Amino acid sequence: MNRPLQRAAREHTPTHRIRALKPLPNDARAQQVTRVVDAFRRLRGSLARFIRMFETGRETALPDDALSAMSLRELLATLEEAARAARFPHLHDLEQAIAQARGLERTRDDVFSDSFSNDPAAMQAAIVALERADVRFVALCVESVMARHAAAPA
């Protein structure tokens, strides 16, 4: 930094400090909101990885920024299309998981509702539902990868 800028910065030092607001560690509501958001983010990440699994080696693979910009509903539709195109052997199970997950898209918006975010039982139910959906997609993806590797010649 050059000297005139340093001098100007010293002369115009603010008299008050700016502090970042952080939730208190014992704020149960903030912790639950964080858990809902994290579970939603993990579910989206699992869906993106599942889509990537189907797109490996294809010229039409979506760029990472396109996947990250998609809504949950769009990710689910993209996953279903990719699974159909790849003739996914567990398509019926995947369709059931997708149908269940479609109802979870509103969960992200519900977090900002006072009635929802102030209801610990509703928040916990949302966390559990998001985590179950995530586990279901991860299990289907892992099962598919393991079956593919088992069928590949050694």
C-alpha cells in the first residue's frame, strides 16, 4: 500500500467497530435452521454427483455452474432424464425416491417462515426427511457403481 493511502486510512479511522452477527452457540433455533440448510445442500450435492455419474464420458455433460444454478425440482428432472437415457436398472426405485424428494423443495423456503422456523418439531421432521432422501439417493448411486464394477472384467 502506498504512503498517501496509509495516511488517509489512519486519518479516517472509524470511531465504531463493525461486528459480524453470529448466532449464539446455544441458540437452538439457529442451529436447527443451519441443520436444515446443510441437509438441503447435501441433498443437492448428492443429486449433482448422481447426475455426473450418468454423464461421465458424454459430450452433453452439464457444466458445474449449470447444475449448481438448478432448483431442486430441475435437478430431480435432470436426474430422471439421465437415468432413463442410461437405462438405469433401478429406475423404479429412483422414480419413487424422486417423487418423495419433490415434496422437499418447499422446505428451503419454509425455513424463512416464522411459524415453521419457530416449531422445533417441524424443523426436526424436515431435517430427517432431507437426510433420508439424501441417503436413499446415495444408496442407489453407490449400488449402481458397485454393480458396474462387479460386472467389469478384472
